[in-house]
Amino acid sequence: MNFLLTAINAKYIHSNLAVYSLRACAGQEKENIEIAEFTINNQKDYILEHVYKAKPDVLLFSCYIWNIDYVLEISKEFHKICPEVPIWVGGPEVSYEVKTFLLEHPWITGVMIGEGEDTFRELCEFYDRTQNSQTADAGLSGIAGIAYRETFSNEKGKENVHFTKARGITDMSKIPFCYDRMEDFSNRIIYYESSRGCPFSCSYCLSSIDKKLRFRNLDLVKEELQFFIDQKVPQIKFVDRTFNCNHEHAMEIWRYVKEHDNGVTNFHFEISADLLNEEELELISDMRPGLIQLEVGVQSTNEVTIHEIHRTMKLNVLKQIVRRIQKGANIHEHLDLIAGLPYEDYPTFQKSFDEIYALKPNQLQLGFLKVLKGSYMYEHAEEYDIRYHDKAPYEVLSTRWLPYPDVLRIKQVEEMLEVYYNSGQFEISIKVMELFFASAFGMFQRLGEFYERKGYFGMNHSRNRRAEILLEFLQEQEKQKELLDMMQEALTFDLYYRENCKSRPAWAPDPSEFRKVTHLYCKNGKISHVEPFHYIFPQKTERTLTALPEYQKEPVWALFHYDRRDPLDHQAEVEYVDGNVE
């Protein structure tokens, strides 16, 4: 029997830990278990063709909110072509409301509910044993953790969904290591799991359902991390829901990656910042810049909202910890907010945004509530008058506190934040602009409204065009000419900060005017660039400006080194040099 584990990922750079873990638990030496990975950018007919050509005897899909529509359409078309092949699904998107799911999608044979490693192994054994993919015999009923469709032969067309007993929790230390074939992961993020479950009860999150927190044996973890380190994997992303919920576990892993740092590999952790203690802070502050990055879910600063979503967070402590981490200038930090939570209206969300933006994280992720099946939020959506999309990813449309027009306004802020802040492509320009707006949220809101009025949304813009649009926006705000001149230079700085631009902005001086300076400092072709400015722009340590840069009568010369980049944001190293070549 040939088993095909199929993953449809959000991006090519992503990998699917689930299917590799399932294969490992079923026995990777079994050549009859294959993995096929695609992305949602692939055409559905392309995926269907490749799944068909793999000739599976049993087809399985890993299901999430980002791919469920693809899975259902492709599996339905595949069933038309190969009706004799059983189709199984698993993952968080199909582990709740299982009976309804199976009855609504009659081409799906069954669902693996919850943790699937042992379940998949037993399914493989069942099909290998029976060699009959058309009959769900009594052997299926002995496999824990599944639901499947039963057809009653004496009542044509009548079906029932049979649930077997619940599957017990998996011993994390008994799951085999699944990444021994590193050629499968060239230029891709590796996802790694050292714990399962979560000690918290956030109402919007499925992890809050699983209170059985458990950890993988640390000796195994270290052995496996060393494999990645030896292979010089670019990034390892831990999927542990709150990595630092166990102090000793976190410290052992952080000590190990620090002591065995290869100078290349980056480790990503999702943490609760207010849980970090002095010992942990001391350890991470001494790590190589770029060795680790931290993601912190803030979600809201509104105390009523935090209480209502059952979240545990000490906001003042969190702010202190984030600032403490930033002082080390060695860790990329990523803070998250969620719009559409209970008791969060437009003004209180603006306050949440401005409070967290003021911390100036490397990235501020503004997301929208997803009403996930099985979550507390899903069960109480009617109570909160939450309206959300019927189809995945079930994103909020409106709530009792946040009408749809306000959701649309926040979406404008989200897009402008991504383009002008999170991209890192306009670092200096945004720092200058902030001084002219009372609220960062208000700044991005007005910029978003400008985009909408001009018809700029929904278009692909180059970086130069994004810069031009920013100048158009400021001109409309009737800012002083001095500011516009400064912003032109700031935008020029930003453009060269990231790369040696092929196309030069229209407002920048003619390079022939400083050809001699270029010849003096840029002897290695495209790996450096020199540019004159009349302002000295802020260094990395100045996350927020308190005053505008002063005009310099004589130009200052910035030399951009593209072979020497900041390990956190990859901006070029900038050196101010003497432009006097006489």
C-alpha cells in the first residue's frame, strides 16, 4: 500500500512539521510512505495532477485554516478520478465538529482527531493488513482517535459517522526525529517542537484546549538541535506555544544554542515576555546578535479585554522587559496585536496600538481575530455579537464594539504598517514623520485614507513609487518645504540603506556631481555606495526621535556598506566619511 501525506503550505519557505512527524512515527524506512508539499500559490489543477501521478492507495491531507479550501476542492476532484482511494484528513481545522464535516463532505473517508502520530501508524498497519481500501471493516473501530463514515448496506444511501475512543496524549520523547533528510528543506524554515500544550487559557486560541503540557526530553532536544547546527540550517522556528513557561526547560535550550552557536543559525521562540526572569534576561543579553528572535503576543492593552479573553499578562512588566531586551541590541523582537477582541472598540484599539508601537519593536504584527472552531471564542461568538467569515480563516467582520466600517479602517492601518514600518524599508522616513503626528495609529490611518482616495490600494508599487506616494501624502498635509526637503533626503537614505538602488529617485542629486567621491570610496563596485546629505540621520539606538535632525550647511557623506549588514534587520552599515577629495 502506498500512502501519500499531502501538505499545502502558505508559502514555499514554510515546511509542514506534521506530515514529517507522522511519517517518522510510522517508520521512515517504509518506502511506501511519501510526502508531497505544495503551497497555496500553486494552481489547484497542478496539485491534483501531482497527487494523481503519485498513485496513492491511501491519500491523507494536513488541514489548517490557510489551506482547507484547497484540500476540500482537490480531494473532491481526486475522488471523482479515483473513487476507490480512501481519503483521510487531520489537523486543527478538521478536529472539531467532525460529524458535520464528514456528512457535508461525503468523499472524505475519515478524520484523524487531535494528535496523529500513533493514529497514522495504526491506520497504515490497518490498510497494509487488509489491502482493501473499499471497506471500513471492524479493524478501524479499534483505532483510537478517528471518526469515519459507516454505510449501512441494508439502507441504501444511509450513512452514519462512527467515533472511536479518544486517543491518549503522545509522549513527546517517543516521537522519532523527523529531519534526517535535510535535502528536503533547502532554503526553507525548519519547524521544531520541544513541548505541547499551553498553561494559559486565551479564549481565541486552540492551544488553550489542551491543558496537558508536556516536554520533550532535553537530551533528545540537544542532540537534535546539534544536528541543525551542524547542518548550518538558516532558521529553526520553535512551535511551542509559550516557550518560556518552564524556566529550567527554556534555560537549558537557550544555554545550549548559545554555547554551540555556529554563527549562522537563527532560533525563533514564541514567549510570554512578562515571565522572563533575571537569569533568563542575563543569558539572552549575551547572545550573538541574530542568534535568537522573540515573538511576544500582547494582543491588547485594554485591561477589560485582557480579562475577558482569559489572558494572563502584566503589561507594565512586559513593557519593561521589552525595553530591557532592546538595550542589548542583539535580539529581533516581534510584538502582536489582535483587532476584534471583546470590549475592544476603535478608540481602545488605537490606544493599544499606540502603546505597543511606542515600544518600537522590530516588527509589530497587527492581526484580526480568527474565530476558530473549538475555541472558547467560537462557542461565545453570539454572546459577543461577533460576525465573521463563514469560510477559513474565519476572520472577524464586526463585533458588538467594533462595526464593520471600523474594521475596514483598521485594515488600512494594517496595510500601511506592513508597507512602511514592518518592511524595514522606510525606517528613517517614518521616524521623521512621527514627529508631526500626535498618534502613530492616526498617522498610518491618514496615510491609508490617502491611499484609498488616490486608488493606490490593490496595486503593486515599487519601493521608489512607495517613496513618491509618501511625499505626495506629506504635500497634501501642507507640511513646510523644509520638512519636505528633509523627507526627500530621508527617503533617499532609506532606499540606499537597504540596497544599492538600480533606479535613482527623481529628487536625488545627479551622481555625476559627486563622481570623484564615489571613485574614492566605492572601489568594489555594487557592494558600497556613497551619498551626500544635509542631515545626519539617527543611529539604530535611537528607536524614536525627540527632535528633527538639524540642517547641515555643508553636506555630510554617508557610505553604505552592503557587505556589512545589521544581523537583525539586514540594513547596510553606514559610515560617515570626508567628502573633500581635493
